[in-house]
Amino acid sequence: MNIKVYGTLVVASLVLLIGQWLVATIPLLRKLTIPEPVAGGIVAALIVFGLHSFAHVNVSFDTSLQAPLMLSFFATIGLNANLANLKAGGPMLLRFLAVVVGLLVLQNAVGIGLALAFGVDPLYGLLAGSVSLAGGHGTGAAWGAVFTEHHGLQSATEAAIACATFGLIVGGILGGPVAQHLVKRFGSRDEATGTSGTTTDDAYAFEEPKAEQPTTPAAFINTLTLIAISLALGDALSGLIAGTPFELPTFVCVLFVAVLLANALALVGRPVAAHAVALIGNVSLALFLAMALMTLRLWDLAALALPVFTILGAQTLLMVLYAIFVTFRAMGANYDAIVLTAGHCGFGLGATPTAIANMQAVTARFGHSHVAFLVVPLAAAFFIDIANAIIIKLFLALPIYH
């Protein structure tokens, strides 16, 4: 069954509506603060899995809109980034980066250690570590090809994609319950000493995906123009630096261009329309997550060998413990730290959009945390890929591989 691009868009929209209905009608989902796109997307993925496994019907979606939606989301993150606020949040960003790098190292240590304990090639442990979890599908597929070509590891790409699929699902599920646990134990925003209360109402526009965003057709078109410019220049920049030591994923280049555009316009007295940026960003994020989750091949997870499943289970436990005992405490043990922790669960196992969805679900229930929406996108988009590549190469230098 091949569903074309417009049909895929219809299904993605229905997935979002189903997610809204599920979260509104099932108290447990609200209590665990599960993002609506995650709730609906998992249901859709399970239906596709059932059709594949029991009815022997393979459902194929046209995902050509998925990449533009993701890039548009990152463009809105960049357009929303004010360098003055970045300067103010610099110390917290540096601290968060240290926490993120610590998890990358532990993920690879746990993956390789368990792989050796099971007697399988430790490269599988690396694939089930930061390569596919913090790295996501793109990084996992790229390194999987390297492991096959240069190290002779069979089915490395398939294993990497399956591990990334696991991480995307679990990362979207864990953030809410971890935040709920921390709020219950340490208090809500009203009881915590965070930095969230120092910003203006406009700063919160991107944090409220359900809020009405007052805008005009002119502001909407101007914002679309800036997003299109960011996508075009970001894609050109990505192609320009491809194959060089400065190579970065396209979404990072798009975000970088958007940051430069927004701050250049602010300098000449033409700031971007924050509410239009938030509106387009939240719509792009929701549709991207719906498409990403409903097109997951869950049968790839079912095909994983027991050792890799065990490693992924250990990585999940590591993420929970690290989030509660390291991320939360290192970031100040306040409400901002709770939201940052929910975001870390999202991209520590899944991807940046999952992190943002986790944080939106938490802030919609417990209150704003502007600093978290400043720190997490920059750390997850700009720095994690660079840090992850360096750490992976360091682990590959160990004399333990077959």
C-alpha cells in the first residue's frame, strides 16, 4: 500500500488529532506528560506494524515533506535565538554541554562493555551507544555504512537504524515521567528558584504550542521568506563544507543561517515576528514528529538480537539515572533544571524535535522555562554532533575491535 505525499499529510494530521484525543481522554498520559505527537505517532506505528506482521500488508508513506518540515523547525529555532539572551545564558549552556558530553561517553562505555560481556563485536555496542541514540537516524546510518565498509560489520546500517528507532520512541516517552517525578519531589515552578520569570511574554511564544499566536498575513509571509532563505542558504553551506573537517549536518547549517538573519535584522531595527515564527515552528514540529513516528519500522526492532536489546535496555536505565542524578543536579536542581532534564531525555536518546516536544509538554503543564528553550536547541543542534563525532572517533581508536 503506497500512500502518496498528500495522503501522508492527511494521515499525519489525523495522527496529531488522535494524539490530542488520547492525551485529553487518558489521565495516565496527561500525568506522565506524554507529548501529543508521540502518543498519536506510536498508535499509528503500532497499526502499521500490525498490518505488516499479521495482514502481510506493507504500508509505505511518501515522506518527501518530512525533511523540509524538520529544516523549517530548525530555522524557526534559529530565528527565535537572540544573541543577547545567548550571552546571558552562556554559563548555563557551557554547563549543559559538559553534562551532555558526559552522557555521550557513558553511553559508549556501557554499550561496548555489555557487547564484550555478551561476546559480540564491540562495534555493535558503539552502534547502540551515542552513534544511534544521541546521533539519531542520520548519524547512525552514516556510521553504520562506515562500520560495514571499513570494519566488515554486517548489517551495521540496519542495526543502527533500529537502535535509533528505539531511541526516538523511548526518548519521547521518558521526558514527561522523569519531569513529573522531579516536580513531585522538588516542587513546581512556583516553588522552585529558576530564572524563567525574568523574560517578557513574547519570549514564551514558542513554548506554548496550543496558545493562539496573534499574527498578520504580512508577518506570516515575511517569516516564510526568512525560513525559505535559511533553508536555501543552509543547504548551500552544507554542500560547500561537505567532505571537509568542518562538515556539519544540513539542519545545523540552516539553524546557523537563521540565527545570523534574525540578529542582523534586529541590529537594523527590523526584528522577526516572534508569534509568526512560533506558529510556523510549532506546526512544523508537530507534523514532523507525526510523520517520523508513524513511518517507523517497528519490525526492525523486533529483529534485533537479544544482546542489542539488552544494551538498549541498559541505555534507557542509564538515561533515567543520569537525568535525575546528574543533569537535574548539575543544572541547578530548580524548575529550569527539570525542563532541561526532560529535553535531555528527548535528544539523549532520540532527537532535538523530541526534546522540544518533551519540554513543551512539561511547560504547558507546569509553567514556562525560557532558559531551557534557549539552551537545549543550541546544545542539541549545534554542539552535540561535533562532540559526538569526536567521542566516537576516540572510542574507535581503542584496540578492542575484531
